[in-house]
Amino acid sequence: MRTFGGFVATDHVNLVVEPGARHALIGPNGAGKTTLINLLTGYLEPSAGRVELLGQDVTTMAQHERCRQGLVRTFQINQLFADMTVLESVAMAVSEQRGLGTRWWKPLAGHGEVVDQAAAILERLKLLPDAYERTRNLAYGRQRLIEIALALAMRPKVLLLDEPAAGVPTSESQELFETIAELPREVTIVLIEHDMNLVFRFAERISVLVSGAILVEGAPDMIAQHPRVKEVYLGE
Ligand code: ADP
């Protein structure tokens, strides 16, 4: 449970994500999705209840420690990255993850292993052709892939994707999701996404959050047919 003042943002949410899952969290604006993700990552502390990660109680664990334990969320690219090349950005994240610091990244020469690992991540996300482009010059859909690349540099066991297709034109979002769908099963994925076409194609399990509680949870087919979901969420 999380309250803000007297307001209850989430209550009695029992969300279990299985290893290797492709699990989506959907719900109308204000349903509590962001609050729930913030509780999982440790950005917010629950007012009551607990959070477990891979069998370990992490309720009081700091965000960076949860990240080290394998719980990684995507974050928005900030100005710092705009002038860097795609490879530099990801190499910097790899370096940070390895505890090597982030000041060395220019030039990349002499840091072969870090660069190799960054290049492998770019390859996985089909970003290798853009390795030497400045991130700001990429199409928006590909910029959002860099966010995922930065998250992968943290070696996630559980990856929280917070609206990866937000602001991405439909023509690019399909490709973005095809790439996400090819990520290896060692990485469990929890997705928040507004575009229902993408959610229903990608997710194998969907939890519908309404007014801070899980209304229903199950396979996409079941969710799509659920009368309350149609009524409350899809507005039918
Ligand atoms: P969603 O991500 O599903 O749109 P949120 O988690 O952002 O929903 O919000 C859930 C509810 O909690 C909303 O009614 C919102 O106004 C409220 N809320 C979220 N964060 C805060 C905050 N920091 N202070 C007060 N109320 C908040």
C-alpha cells in the first residue's frame, strides 16, 4: 500500500512476476501504475506491505542496491547523452556498471572489453549501424532503444520498461517492440504501455490496475474479453 497524505494510491496490490515473464501492467491514468513501479524500484517506500526481488525481501533496500541485484528500469535520455555517440553512451553505462567510473569514455581506445560489451548490447538491439552517430541525431524510436541499451548495460534480471513507445510514431513503434520481444528470456520484463496493440501483442500476462487495485490479471485473450476491463479501461 502507498498513501499520499490521506489519499490511497495503491492498496492490496499483490503483483507476482514469474521469472522470464513478459508481463504488462495496464490501467487508466491515475490507476497507480507509476506508483507501483516506484515502489518496486525503491524510489518510493510503501506505507504498508513488502517488496520481494528474486526471493529476497528488498522493501527497505535502496534503489541503487536493487539495481545491483538485477532490478533495472529504463530511464529517459538526458542532455548529457545527446552529444555523445550511441557507442560512447552505452560504453559509459557498462563502465559504470563495472565500477570503472564514467570519466574515461573519451577516447574509447584502450577500453576494449568495455567497448566490446557495449557493442554486443548495440548488436542485440540492432543499434550497431548507429554506433558512431550522436544520440540526438537518431529517430526517436531508436533513441528509446538506447534507453533500453543503457538498462541492459546494468545486466538486469528484471527489466521494467516504463512506456517505451511513448511519443514514438506508430511506424517506428512496431520495430521497437519487435526488438524488445527478441530480448533473451533470462531477462524478465515488466511493461507499462498505453498502446494496447503493442501490449496485447507483446505480453503473455497482463495485470489491470484500476483505482490503485488489481481489477483482473491473466492471459491477453482473457483480459481482452473481460467485461469490466472493456467497461473500465477500454471505455466500451
Ligand atoms: P498512473 O501511473 O497509473 O497514471 P499514478 O501512480 O501516477 O498513476 O497515480 C496514482 C494516483 O496517485 C493518482 O491519483 C495520483 O494523483 C496520485 N499520486 C501519485 N503520485 C503522487 C504524489 N507524489 N503525491 C500525491 N498524489 C500522488
